Amino acid sequence: MERPVRLREAALEDVEALVALQQASPGAAPWGAADYESLLSADTTLCLLAEDEERDEPAGFVLARLAADELEILNLAVAPARRRRGLGRRLVAEALARGRARAAEKCWLEVRASNQAALEFYRALGFREHSRRRGYYRDPVEDAVICLRDLSCPSGPSP
């Protein structure tokens, strides 16, 4: 049986857990502790951490940034043992809801062109391909697929 998970706002003392989750997730953006510390210190950052309620251990996170009426998902990682059970969907859905509550009308994100699993995941959540950034990623060099979801239309797909 799946153990219950609670979502909460991440804090600076969670940086080590965020880095560990990211390192266990090959598709997540490879950032260092200083990157997370900088983002978590900004008022425009939204970072939700999922924790196992029984064991009090990190299960996943979503990191986003608000700018004017836009939300941008910067990183998403789910612990290997928690994947394919709806936690990533729950994290993104909560980030979108909180973004809407803070007047975001659209949400952007970028994905490596080769990451078909992530592209399918985001399509299922109502994102569509908007454009590409040629050669954006390094190691290896690869295009970024820029995806967009309209948050202002109540009749649009919901997560």
C-alpha cells in the first residue's frame, strides 16, 4: 500500500533534500545547492516539497518561478520509489493552482527534445509545444522544447 504524502513549501533547510531528489532523477535539471538557495530566497519562487507522512522523508518536489502573470516550472523530481503513482501530477497540479491563485494566466516550461516521457507527461496535463530553442542544452547539445499551458481558461484541460 502506498504511504501518504504531504505537500509543503520548501525552505532553505530543505536544499540538501532537493539536491538529493534531483540527483536521483536523470531528467531533472542538474543544479547545485547554491542554485536552490538563491531561488528559495526569492519572493517569486514557488517550491513544493512532497514528504512521506510516516517516515518524514522527501518524496519529490516541483520548483517554479512567478513573473507578472506567468508561472514557469523550472524543475520537477520524484524519488525513484514514488514514480508512476501520480505524485508528479499532484505536484504540478498544486503548483498550477497556486500560480493561478497568485494571478498567473499561463505556465511555461522547457524539456529536452529527447525526453519523450516528460513531453507525454506534460501533454497529459494540458501543455502544448509552443516553440524550440535550438542547441539550448549542453552535454549533450540538444534542443529545448518550450511548452505552454493557458491557466486563464477555465474550460481548458485540468491536471
